[in-house]
Amino acid sequence: MSFSLPARLYPIIDTLGDPTRSYVDLARAILDGGAPLVQLRVKDQPTGRFVEIARAVKSECERHRAQLIINDRTDIAQLVDAAGVHLGQQDLPPAAARQILGADKIIGYSTHNLEQAEAAARAGIADYIGFGPIYPTSSKAQPDPAQGLDALRLVRRRVALSIVAIGGITAATMAEVLATGVGAVAMISEITRGPDVTATIRALLSIAASARQRASQ
């Protein structure tokens, strides 16, 4: 397992269609909370607007010395010189993204069952996989079936890649998910819909630190 995520919390920046929320403001609040890596997920904007948002968020990341991962769009990740891209099963294949971005960029790949996770590991292209949804989630219009912790533990045993668990995870369930041995947990709704995003990030990072301490005892 050569790639290691910089923190056990993987925040995803997404307004979830809320017109009162700003991608850049969310990014700034998340980064102010101390997150060293964020993913930008823009689903409801044209490409030109996505590029504009990505450039602004990249600037915030540079100011905070954090890494930016672009969701889905390898072309935009290349254009803004992001740290990498996170791809879904229907996006550009990881091998093609690697050809475009080069060996030094981070490539993540979403998987939704053991078969997909093992296939990603065999391909040897992705630096990490996302796995989920772990619990029922509201951040996707047509989510895959919830996998649960037992499936996550099985993937952890069978797949020698860094794993990011995603889907319906909250502050209340974060510790039990991390206890499976995954590299990090990704969250969208728990962060975006909170009244104080920076305070939420600090609290989640504290939970992650406590979980790491317990695992080392």
C-alpha cells in the first residue's frame, strides 16, 4: 500500500443544490478547519463554471497548503493542476486518466461492491478506492445499495489499496467506520448542511485523531 491519505477525514465540497451555499465559501471554511485534502464535486454547473469554481478553490487550497482532488473531470483536474482526480464507474477509466495526468497525480476510483474493489486493485492504476455507500445516503439521486460495515471489513481484508469509506457517514458513526481499518471516511451532507462548517471539520478531525489513538493502543 504505497499511497497514504494525509488525514482520516476526506471532506467533499458540494453545495448539494443549495443556492445559499457557495463552493468557494465551503472550501474556505473546510480548509480553515484544518483539512489537508479536499475533493471538489460540482454536479449542477456547466463546464466553464466548473473551471471557474475549481480555480478559485485551488487558490484557497494553495493558501492553506492543502491538496485538491477534482471529482469526475480529468480534464478540469489537468487544467487547474489539481493534485488529482476522483473517478466514478461511469467516468473516464483510471488508465486513461493516468495517461492524461501522469504518474505523480492522485487517482481515486469509486467502487460499490467487492468485485469492483478487487478489479480496481488488480488494475493497479488507482492510488485509492472509494467504497460505499456504507449507509443509506441522500447526496446522490440514485445511490447504489448500502453495503454496511461487514462488506467494508471484507473489502479491507481483500484489497491492498487505501480505502475511503463513503455514504451516509456522520459524526456519530465515524469512529465505527474508521475502526474497520479504512484509510479515511468521506463526508458531504454532514459537513455541508451544518451551521458552522469550520467547527464541524475540527470536531470530525478530533474524532479521527481519537480513533487513530485507540487503534494504536
